[in-house]
Amino acid sequence: VVGVALETMKQIEAHMLMRHYEGFLKK
């Protein structure tokens, strides 16, 4: 269960980073 949670957190973190970079590039 912990492994799955870690994987999910990594995916969410990566998704947030992608959105952050997109907003940064649009500026």
C-alpha cells in the first residue's frame, strides 16, 4: 500500500511540476 501511495505522490508531483513549467514558459 505504501509503495502505491509513493508512486501516486510521484505522479502528482510530476504533474504539478509540468503545469508549473508550462505557466513559467507562457510568461
